Amino acid sequence: MHTPDVIFPHLGIEIQNLNRTAFTIFGLPIYWYGVLVVLGIGLGICMPYINAKRDVLHADKRTGTPITPDQILDFAFVVIPLAIIGTRLYYVFSMWDNYKNDLLQIFAFRSGGLAIHGAIITSLITAVVYARIKKMNVLRLVDIGIVGLPIGQAIGRVGNFFNQEVFGGYTDSLFAMCYKLDAFAFDRTHITDEMLTHLYQVNGVNYIQVHPTFLYESIWSLATFAFLMLYFNRRKFHGEIMAFYLLLYGVGRFFIESIRTDQLKLFGTSIPSAMVVSAIMAVGALAFMIYSRVRIKQAAADAAAPLYVNPFADAPEDEAEEAAEESGE
């Protein structure tokens, strides 16, 4: 009897056949992961394009020169290839022992191995350099462009579901998800003893029951994207959208990463690199937001204060004249 490939036991959801191949071209399989990543990149271009239109429309509410949709498209053609390279290099450096003896495997993108923090770091560096060359306000550029990251992440993470990867440890929570144990017959690197102790069975078939961390991150990224889009025209200073993204994604990823079983580690340690980078992102973004808001309040106070205050302005006319004469002695 055929059993489902994936089960969400507490939600009553069963997926009978989970095929990672979307379609083939001349016999070459095109995986759902790749299709969804490309879709995510496409939306990651469209959303900043829309925000650039909004920025131009409400230019009178902001200081400086607005960034046009065409400028965003020009930037996208530069930053996206570099961001993809950044995701790969971050992963390769984190897993260097797997590549140092076969450097050609670094270019084997179809075998998997991308890390979103690499894209974030590369994109921010690219934005700084690009803005200097094009004489743009870098914080304004990043505010417009960074909304492409969470929507791309939200869609791309669904591809991990088809690959049966990026899951967490054992759980019996509402969103617990079950994969067939046989699906990991050739690589049980990320299968823990706790999973094997709590196997879920259907008609004699064993399943591991785990946290669908890819789903958690997808939902968190989608919520972050929605917030950034809604808040875009309400931002108080250049760089605020960037800071909110780094803060929200950093906090969410920190906790989600803590329950994953396929963590990338810092060189020579057992510390998950994604948790460290996420913590730095969140703390740095929070510090930037506090600093920026303090500066805004200080600037408002300075602008409101008169340049000269007459110390006798509130005194009656006779007393003011008398006091002025005394001060002149």
C-alpha cells in the first residue's frame, strides 16, 4: 500500500507524491527549488520597482533626490548576480572541508548549498559601492531595494520543502511534519537520535517527525515583507526600512536557527554561524534606529529653539527698562 511522502499529522494534511522535479528540458531535470528561487528573484525586483515609484510620488515628504524605478532596475542587474555569488561563497567557506579537495564543486550550484546571509552581506556592500559611484543616497537606495529580500526568501524557502531539507529537530507540536525515513537512506547527517526514538509510523513505514523550519522562516519573511511595504511611506529617516528588515529577520532567524539540525558552524567551533550573524544584524540595526531617532529629536529641538532669547521679555515694561539700565552699568 502506498503511503504519503509527507504528513502533517496534527493538521490532517497528507501529500502523496513529493517530486522535487518541476519539469525537464531536453532530459535535464529542472527542480522546484530553482523555479521558486527564480520566482523569488523576479518578485524581489518588482517590489523595489514599486517602492521606487512610491518614493518619487512622495518625494516632497523626503529630503534629497528620489531614486527612480529605472535606477532601481539598473541596480538590480548589478546586485542580483553578486548576491547569488555571495550566497554560494558564504556556504562554501562555512563548509570548506567539503570543498578544499575538489574546488570544481564550488561551481556545482545544482548540488545545492546557498546561504541567505551571504546575499544580505553582499547586497549591502554592493549598495554602498554602487551608490558612491552613481552619487546616490545609499540609505535611500537600500530602503527601496531591501524589500526584495524578504519576499524572495519567503518564496525560496518553499523550495527547501521539495528538497526535504532545512528542517528542525523532533517536535510533536501542531505544525509537526513527517518525512519518510527512507528518503534519507544515503545521508542521515541531520537525523538526530531523538527523531529516531520518536518515529511516526503509517502502515509499517517509518517517518521522522520534525519542525518545518523552512515554513517558519517563510511565514516570518512574508510577514516582514508585508510590514516593510506598509511602513514604507511612514518611515521617519533614510535607512529605517533597512534597519527594520535587519532587526526583524535577525531576531526571527536567530530563534529559528536554534532548532535546525543542519546548522552551518563557525570555523573550528560548534557555534551556528547564522545565529551569530543574525544577532549582529539585529543588535546593529537596533543601535542604528535608536541613534537615528535621538538625532532626529535633537535636530527638532535645535530647530525649535530661538537663536536669541531676550532675558527681560516677560518682565513688565518699566522693570525691563530698569533692568536693562542696570545691566548696562
